[in-house]
Amino acid sequence: MYNETAYNKAIEILNRDTGQLLQKFNFFLLATGFLVVAFATTLTVGTGPKLYVEYFLTSTGLAFSLIYAVIMNHNTRILFQIGKYIRELEVLDFADHLPSDKEKPYVKIDNIVNNAMAHKTTFPLLRNLLGDFLDLVFRPKEVAKRTVADHFYVVPIFFAVIWMCLLILFVRGILTF
């Protein structure tokens, strides 16, 4: 396989995965929109004392937002590693054959994904999300050099904070129907 072919295949995979990440983000926004509409409906219509729909909607929105934030953060980390592999291919002469010490693009990207998914629990993913978010807030210039598409996980974090605030207001009895 020539270096140019490996490079083009890696770019093709990166573009495909970036498109899928955007589709996941759009799905998150659409599903959150439905939750917000349901929540606004319960605010205007009311649910009665025994249904507790507001607790269900806010806790569902909180869980959904947190899960999506973790997934999107993890996916952006994988995309950055794929981009790093592409930058390694860019320094090679495209007319030459791929060096024997280099893996073919599908194998290399598959190894990147498998290494990223090698966690036994989800706690490292939560730690990565929190660390990346704090770095983004307090060190944005450094983060801009080593990440891609941070808004894909920042928006779900924003919604998670809103859902958590609403849930706290309900539990404390400050916001009632």
C-alpha cells in the first residue's frame, strides 16, 4: 500500500466518524428538545400530586445529558488520536510504500479505538470528561492545540447543569406545580 492510499483511507475514516459524531450531537439536541417541551407542558398544565412527572423528566434529562457528555468527550478523544495518526502519515513521501513498521489505516484506527475502549469501568471516562472540561475553562489556549470539537460535549454538560438545578429546585420545594 502506498503512503498516499493509506493517507486517503485515514482521511476517509476521519470524515466518516466526524459526520457520525455530528449526527449523534443532532440526535442529542432533538431528544433534549422533546424533553424540554414535555417539561414545559407539565409546567403549564400541571401533573397532579401523585404522578411526579417533573421528577422523572428532570432526572431523565440529567442522566441523558451526562451520558451523552461522556460519550461525546470519549469520541472527540478518539478523533484526535486519528488526526494524530494522519499527521504522522503526512510527513511520509506519498509515492513510497507504507513502511513495514506502520500499520495499515484500518488496523491502526481499529487499534486506536480498541485502546480507547479498554476501560473496565466508566470512571476513567468521567474523570476524562471532568478534566477536559476544567482544562477547557481554565486553559483554553492549550486545549485548542490538543482537542477537536469541544462543543460536542460542552453543550450536554450545560444541559446537565440545567437539569440538575431544576431537580434541586423540585426536591427543595422551591419550584412546584
